[in-house]
Amino acid sequence: MSKVVYEGWMVRYGRRKIGRSYIHMRYFVLEPRLLAYYKKKPQDNQLPIKTMVIDGNCRVEDRGLKTHHGHMVYVLSVYNKKEKNHRITMAAFNIQEALMWKEKIEYVIDQHQESLVPSGQQYVSFEYKPGMDVGRTASSSDHESPYSALEDEDESRRDLLRRTTIGNGPPESIFDWTKEFDVELSNQNSSNQAFSRKHWRLLQCQNGLRIFEELLEVDYLPRSCSRAMKAVGVVEATCEEIFKLVMSMDGTRYEWDCSFHNGRLVEEVDGHTAILYHRLLLDWFPMVVWPRDLCYVRYWRRNDDGSYVVLFRSREHENCGPQPGFVRAHLESGGFNIAPLKPRNGRPRTQVQHLIQIDLKGWGSGYLPAFQQHCLLQMLNSVSGLREWFSQTDDRGHPIRIPVMVNMASSSLALGKGEKTHHKSSLSMDQTNGANRNSVVMDEDSDDDDEFQIAESEQEPETSKPETVGKKTDEEPALDIDLSCFSGNLRHDDNENARNCWRISDGNNFKVRGKSFCDDKRKIPAGKHLMDLVAVDWFKDAKRMDHVVRRKGCAAQVAAEKGLFSLVVNVQVPGSTHYSMVFYFVAKELVPGSLFQRFVDGDDEFRNSRLKLIPLVPKGSWIVRQSVGSTPCLLGKAVDCNYIRGPTYLEIDVDIGSSTVANGVLGLVIGVITSLVVEMAFLVQANTPEELPERLIGAVRVSHIELSSAIVPKLDSD
């Protein structure tokens, strides 16, 4: 056998066997160019059951948590972008085991991408050597934390991490609860408005928690909806242990959440998104005020620093209508941020932030302000409940597993308070089977032997990886171009308060790697763009729109007639109606030998390893700012990008629908798109001193986009 990067036994579950649930052990072996699995530990000349060649085109797709044969498993799928039907799907009972495999496989993929010569068009040989550092903290959902500082990477690693949620990046430093609030905020990215000082003020301290109130003006929210409030506390437990409790709705929740009455699964959308029904237990004059319930979408992710984010937002569902005797509250936004802190006295510590912005509805919330305040504080007190639960619990050595939730269809919703004791008991077999029958069936990408795989691992994580070597020729700034001849169907308006329009963003709003970044990790304002943004189109259609440069009279064709070069970025948003926002950047010529010229003329693997997006959300609700973040993202490692090189243009089709996690984010924010102001900057990542400093290709600000303003394009045949 070749040199092995990683190997270990896997548990594989059979599927589609009526009335049976069986377990198989499989032995997975990862080599520098191959992933394979066997029925037993391989000996000489033993043939594997299935193999996959690992190269720079391979991706590890995070499927999140799935219910399978009565177990919650964490699912990964390895596939090649050029052969998506050929894939190996694996999973684990706890997140850490799956993440170790994900980390190792991504390391091998990165080694192939880094083996490109400076031209970005050819490979050099790569051989794995034992002891080589991985250089990546484990990542569960292909994306990075929104609670990030200016750095898009740790000092020990060269490259950005993979993500499937656009724009979220890992923190530069971990929250330290012992510091003063102002000091804590100063360590965060000033553009990350989720934790910006001007948006939060300390309201009170209670039960060892700090309670904050949001100061941001949110004119697009219902008048009866209160401002967002959050509780911040420290719990002596690991992030995984806390995440397990936050995600569960079994009897354990009664021991730490005093506002929880009961909850059920309505629909498992995907591994990171679910629709839940939740009844609140609010003890404010229960003889007068009716009880409240919620139907909401829950989205979660694990960040590369080991932290977890769980987001909530109310959602209507056909299988979860209004319940007799209950008032349906509206959860505008809410959730948990579970971030690791440095251990103290050998004990793990985690900062837990719990945010709620809710309209409790009914006459009580409208006429009795004390009712809303009391209920909010009661719900936020769950953070202190978590702290006390772990301080009084000794049995914490067993592996962390997420319990299976009871499906709404398998149990009656007509539950009274007298039944509370019943729900504290373990789930019955009938309930578990009901949950399994109504959960998502993972059979669309099974292996050849028609079984589902579950990976297990106990290897310690590895550390940093070396930098690659490239070539750099100084970039030239964009030259003056007559913009009057270019037009798109989305209006250009430089008015600060304009709606349904775009304008060019100031490059100094974005931080990029400076000339000495390899030595001091310092970032600088980006300054002037390399190209001019001349037009923006906003399209819709029943199918995904590829190669939009084919549209007659588009800005790229006009630029070609004038002898100009165009970079076209087509951001594709999936849905029942597909949308595309197309940005046209124009320059007079490509500078020979420059990093941008190498990007334009390089192959897809080189482009995927370098194309970077920096997002900002100047205006939007907390849940949107949490979902989008403000840290750079390597688009080619987060979602599928299709590059179309023409004589006078390069079109990049960015398929947001290729990422399960990105789709989950879209589901959370699409309903408030008209309230958002979003800025995006595109650039080519510089990795070596010769390539630095980084320069923006261009940047755009889109404001309060209306879905109804999109038009159906007429695309000519290729």
C-alpha cells in the first residue's frame, strides 16, 4: 500500500431494507491520492469495496445532522466536482469524529491545490510525509465564524478555511469574559455589527449574567416586536456538551430551561436546518394570560474555532398551524453563540450568548410592557440554567451525541401541564421509530453497495501547514473609463437612503493583506479598485442562469466592442424561482505577469484556491448579520464556481445552491431581503511576499433589493 495519511474503522448502516436496521464495520484508508474502504483491515493485494481519486477538484460536503435508523449522525460526503455522481458518503455519531476525517481529506485536497506551479496551470508532484502538519482546526459546516476579527486566518496557517456559508470567518481571538466590555469589543471586527459597541448596551446583571439590549434602529420590524436582548454568561463545560443540550428537546431540557414546556420536530429540512414546534412555559399570571407557542426554523453551524452558532426565526408551516388554547408568538430572531474560552484550573470554559427578539402577541404584550420584559428575562435565564446544570453534573465522560427528536406527526400536540413528567422520561420505541419514519432519507448519494457509512476516529488534530510559493508582478490601478455607455436593469444610485439600487463601495471599507502580511499579519484599507464596476443586472428565471454574457447588449459585450476586458460575477440564488445578480467589472487591459492576469488565465483549481469575497452588512437584523458575517471567504472552496473564459472576458458563475449550509442561510434571510444593505468586495488572494499587497478587483453596495424588480433575461445560444 502507499503511504497512509489516515485510516480507521467505520460503522456503516444499511438502508432500504424493509423491517431491518443492520450495522457493518468498514475500514477506511486515506492515501495521498486515494480514499478507499474495505470490509476488514486491508492486507497485501486486498481489493477495496470502493475507491475515489483525491485531487484538487474534490470537495468534502457537510451534510450536518441527520436521523438514520434511530440515531442522529453527522454526515460528510466526498465527491469530485467533475464527477458529482461518484461520491463516498460517511458519518459519525459525534461531530468530532466526523471532523477529523473531514480535516484529513481536506488537507490532502489542499496539498494538490498547493502543488500548482506559480503560473497556476500545472501540477508538481506531491507526496504525503508522516508528521506533516494539517494546519486547520476542525470545521463541521464548511464555513467560518461570524464573530470574527480582521484576520481571516490564524497565524499558524496560510490559507482560508473552507466554508459553505458565504462570508463567515473564524475569530482572531477568543472572547475573554474577565475583560471589561469595551476591551472585549475592541478585539472584534469593527465592521461586525453583531457585536459593535454602538448596537448594544448593558441593561442589567442578573443571576451571574450580563443582560444587553440592542440599540440598532429596526424600522422594518413589527411595531409590537421589542428590541433584541441577549444574555452573556460563562459555563464550565465544552462547546460540544452545551451544544448537545441546546439542540435537544427531550426531558433533559426541563432541568435547565425554565421557559420550556415541550417541543417537537415538524420537518427536517436538511442537516443544518429544521422546523420546530415549541411551547413556552411563562409563569406570568397564567390564569389571565394565555400560554404561548412558536413554530420556527432552526439553523446551526460549527465554526472553525470550535464554536457553535444556533439561529432561530419564526416560520409558518402547513403541518404546524395555530393550536387551540395557545397564542402563536412571533420570533423575529434569536439563538445561541457558544464560543470556547481558555481553560481555567484545568476545567473547560465556554462563553454562551443567548439572544431573543420576539413579539409575544396577544393583548398582554400590547398593554402590559412588564409582561414582555418578564418573559424575555425568563427565557434568557436559560444561560444561567446551563451553567448550574453543568456545575452539578459529574457524569460527563461519555461521548457527546445529539438525541433524536420526536416528530410532530408521531405524538399528539394536545399536551397539558400534567403531562410534563411523562416528557421527562426517555423516548419510547414507538416515538423513536416514528421520528425515523418521518426524517429525511439519505439515499440520493449512496455508495455502490447500497449502504450508509458512519466514520469514527480518535486521532488527535494536527497543526500548521507550510505556505506555497508564487509569483507577483505589480498590479496597475483601474484607468478612467467612460461609464455612460454601460447599463444594467438594476438602477445605479449614489444616494445613501436609496432603495432597490446599487453603488460602488469605498475600497477603504475593506481590510486586505498588506505588503508585510507574511511577517506581521497586518491588514490595510484596500484603497482603489483594479477594475471599474459599470453595471449590475438582476435576473430571475424558472431555471438557473449560466453564462449570462450571452445576453445580447450586456455590459460585457459593450466593453468588448470598445476593446475593454470584463470580469463578470454571476451570483446564482436557488429557489422555486432562480435569481441571479450579475456584476460587470471592466478594465482597459490585463497587466502581463500580474496576479490578476494569472488568475484570469489560470486553470479552475488555481482560481478556486484564490478567488476571495469580503462581505459586509451595514444594515440588517441581528440574525442576518450573524448569518453573513464580515470575514473573507474563498468562494471556490465554499461553493461551486464555474469559470467561462472568453476572448475579452472571464465570467464566474457562483452557484450558492451547491452548498447545503448556504441554502440554510438563504432560507433565514430571504424574507427580509428588502430591509438589507449588503456590500461585497471581490479580490484574488495573495499568498507570498511577491504577490502582496492584495488589491480589490472591485466592490459593490446593494440596497433594499426588491425580488419583484428582477427580469427574465433572453440568453442567446452559445
